[in-house]
Amino acid sequence: MNETYISTQIAVYKNSKVLVEFRDKLKVSSVENYAHLHADGEETEDNWKRTSLIGILMKDYSAEPAIRR
């Protein structure tokens, strides 16, 4: 299995109480905006706006669960 896999995870911090993860949601700019590195809300042919983002996932495992079994 020699498939190339590119992870979207930029960085992660985790321990027994917390998880913080940064994910790559960056999009390249359109040809019309060739001087920009990433998309900045320009509209596509489908009238969608291309936005370039970095996603953040945060989970707190230190709190008591809401439902006890």
C-alpha cells in the first residue's frame, strides 16, 4: 500500500484532561487573484464564497459527564 496520505492536522496538544487540535481548511486563491496566497471570500461560478480557514477543535475531558450510568 504505497498511497500518499496528506494529513489536514497542523498541530495537536493533548493530555488526560484536554485536547486542542488545529486543522488545515486553507484554500488556494482563484486565478483572478493570483497575487493572493489563500482565498479571501471571492465568489466562484456557483455563487459560493471561497474562504480559507484554520479549524480549531477543543475538547475538555476534565468535567464530569452529564449522564451517569
